[in-house]
Amino acid sequence: MDAISSRTSLSIGLTYDLRRDYLAAGFSEEDVAEFDSDETVDALEETLSELGHRVQRVGHVWALAEALVAGQRWDLVYNIAEGLGGRSREAQVPSLLEAYGIAYTCSDPLVCAATLDKAVAKRLVSSAGLATPPFAVIRSADDLSAADSLAFPLFAKPLAEGTGKGITQNSLIDNADGLRSVVAELLDRYSQPVLVEEYLPGREFTTAILGTGRHARVLGTMEVTIARDDGQTVYTYENKELCEQFVRYSRPRGPLVHDVETLALESYRSLECRDAGRVDIRCDRHGRPSFMEVNPLPGIHPHHSDLPMIATQEGMSYRDLIASIVQSAMQRVGETALVEARRGPLVSPDSL
């Protein structure tokens, strides 16, 4: 199988949401926070080409739909498209590719949808016997009773957002009045339920995983520390956007790292993530790690995204990181499936 991924020249389509396209269409900076820069797409295309593959830029889900209807096909699609609208938005591109029988990198539609909904992900992880803080989902400002069993301090954030959207210093809540105020604001601003969980005051980590199933392995872990002089302690949307100024990333040491990485890998496997992902872990007041959330479509900017940063920390080049993700995807697909994909889908949409 290594021969397929490392020696065969594949035709690879790139699916992505380009940040500047949505800004030009009138979306706000926060709306497009999860989308990719030209620099990211340029680096990915250049790297795949250097690896010997034939690369075609496709773009967002609507461009993909047009290309598929026009008859375009690829051996593999490298997917970093986040999607737009709803808690299943990350599943849009994988679903369309599965309908056409085209292989793609990273997680399938079910995993993408289940992990974007943070409560669903936490329920699945908890059912596997893994630690995650007690939580509640609040769907209405008039009904906070779902959080009655939780102990303050609490932490509130939108149920299905990424990149720290909706997270401010006010997300850390000490009393019922604060909970009512923050929940009402988040419900109004993001038009989705609010996840409220017991706050974990300990150290924060993010762990990178490569591979699938029994082949999944920890690439490495970074510790995240807020480095501000104004008293802010929360990993907010602002801090993530200005991470060079306000966040310190470091390679953690000591026995705790083993516990963090074990939990991250077990969470990744229990959620059935594929090829690459990043798991966020935070410790309670006793120093015990708990699962917070997982990103099955981790950012891939060569210098600013956490996954490539961890790869660099561990001595893996950006080229080798991308090659590893492609190799993992092709290991899942297999040689027989690759030949069949080149022949086209089992049933042509035009024949129905």
C-alpha cells in the first residue's frame, strides 16, 4: 500500500473555503474565521505537486458540485472545506464525494457532523468511558434548568462553532446571573444552542494525531498558555486571531504528557476520526486531563495552524506531514478501490 501513496502519481482535487471569497460576498471577519487563506491553499497545492501528484483547485462545495456534474473526477480529493451553515456543514463536501464514489482525506460525513456538535462528541467520548467535564445544552434563554446540576464556575460557548468563535473572557461564569446573561447573548448572536460545562482550571493542551483506527498515532502535543498582562486567562476568539501576540505555545514535559496523549488518542479512535486530527485537552483542579473537543479537519497553514506547528516541533517537515495524510487516506482506499474509482462510480447519476 505504501507504493500507492508514495510512488503513484495521483490526480488530486483540492476542496476548500477561501476566506477572501466570502469577505468579498459581504461576510464578516468572524463569519469566515475558520476559512483558509490564499497562503494555505498555495502551500498545499505546491506541496502536493512536489510530491509528484497532479493537482486541481476545486474550491467550495458549490464549485465541487458543478465540477462533478460536468464529469470531472479525481483519484483523491484533499478536503479542507469547512462548509457554511448548520452543524453538519463540515459534512457537506464528504457527503457529495461519497455520492460520487470519490476518495478523500480525513473524516467521513458522520464524524464531521458529530464532532462539530460539541455535545454529541462529548456524549460519544463519555460513552467510551473517557473523561470529559459535566455539561448541559441550553436551547432557550427562558430555560436554564438544564444546567441546574452543574457546579460553578461554568464555561459557555456556541454548540457548533470553531476557532474560538463566541468565546470571550465572559464565557467563564461565576453565578446564575452571569449564566443567564451570557447564554442570552450567545443564543441571539449565533442562533444555535449553547454548550455549558463545568470549568476546568488546569493546564490546556492540543494533541495532533495522524492515521486511522489501529494505525492512528500521536504526532505530538503543544501546551497553550495565555500570555497577556490584562488579566485575561481564556483562549478566546481574539487571542486565537492574535496568537502571535497573546498566546505562548510550548512543548510540554513530564508524566502528565503521557496521560494527555493517551486520552487524546483514545478519544480520536472512539470518535472514528481518520487520517489526521487535533484533540483539545484541559486538566481539572487535580491535574487530571479531560477531553474538550476534537477537530477532524485541522488547519493546515504551514506556519500558523496547530497541526503543522506540532509537526515542526516534532521534527516533521510540512512536506512529510502532507505526504503522511495522503498515505493514510490511500491506505484506507486500497489499490482495488483506486482502480475502480478511476473507472468511475458504480452507478452513474445520468443513468437514473
